[in-house]
Amino acid sequence: MVTFITFALNISYRIDLTLLSIAIVFPLVFTIRGSFRRREKALEHLSKFRSALKTVHYYIMINRELSDESKDEMTQIIYEISDKTMEHLKSNNESTEDLDDIINNVQRFMQLRSQDINKKLSDRVFRFMKDLHESIENLHAINIHRTPISLKAYCKLFIYIFPLIYAPSIIDIIGLNHSPLIAYFIVLLTEFILISLYNIQDQLEYPFDDVGLDDINLDNFKINR
């Protein structure tokens, strides 16, 4: 539409396209790199989360003082922590109250069975629970704190107004003697590239919601995968 109006009104001028690269491409690449790094960090924390949860489970299972019923209870708590954490990440919920209550069941379990669990084993369990808490807090922070809204709005705004600036410049470069289809093709292709980059960044912003080809498969990090 913009290109058609530009041809109709015979508007053409030449500007330095480096300015457009700085105004649009650089911020887009910056936000994509930031989102990708957050995704890689999320994978690291998910691995640490599962490792800590597995280790706590192993420590409880090898304790000969605990009854089979107690071990089954702890296994159920660990499975619940795993499932609830994945559900929390998928839902993008900012509140961790329900998740915290489930994790606190580990402490209640250890206190109720303090006579059957020696101090050395208890210290080891709580040390890995610290790693578990740290991983969950990092994952929660990654999930709710994303690319600054102002920067995303800036990129989106410039993508929309980009054809207004770019179309007359392309017409001036190509010249009116050539087919208008060339200008249409170049403007549409460039706009398509910019919108695609913006959509890629937007999908990477939400790595846990199962929407997009690059989302993290949270089922791979469940304790009972």
C-alpha cells in the first residue's frame, strides 16, 4: 500500500540505509541475542533442578532407617515438586505461593522423621535443596522478567513505519524507468525479514509455553520422564 501511494504521488528520495540498520536491525539482533541467552540459562537451571531433585531422592531411598511408607511419601512429594514446577513455568504465573507450599513439604517431612534421619544425611539433603531452590528462583525470574517492554515497542514501531521511509528510497535507487514490481518485491521482502526476526524474538521470550519450534520441552526435565 505504501509503495503504491509512493508511486502514485511520485515521491522519491535517497537516504543512508545505514541509519535504518541502526534504528531497526541492531535493536532486533540485540533482543534476539538476549532472549537466546535467557533460553540457554533456563536449560542450565532446569538441568540443575532435576539433578538436585534426583540426588535428594537418592539420599532418602538409601536411608535404611526409614520405612517403605515414608520413602513412598517422599517419592510422591518429589514427583509433585517436579510436576508443579513444570506447570508453573508453562502457565507464566507470577505467584509462586502454591509451588512454595509443595516444596516446603520436604522440610516438614525431614522434621517429622528427624529421629530416623541422621544429621549427616539431613545436612546433605538440605544442601541439595538449596540448589533446588536456587534453580527454581532463577527459572521463575527468567520466566517473568523478559526483554524491556519499551525496547520491544520501539522495534515494533519502527518496523511499522519502515516502509514509509524505505519505499521512496528504493524507488529513487531503482529509478522510474524500471518495472514497479521490483520495488514492490524489495520492500515486501525486507519487511518480511524484519517481521520474521521480530516474531522469532517474541517466541524466544516465552521458552516454556509450548508455542513455537524453539520452546524448551519441559517434560524432558521431569523427575519421572
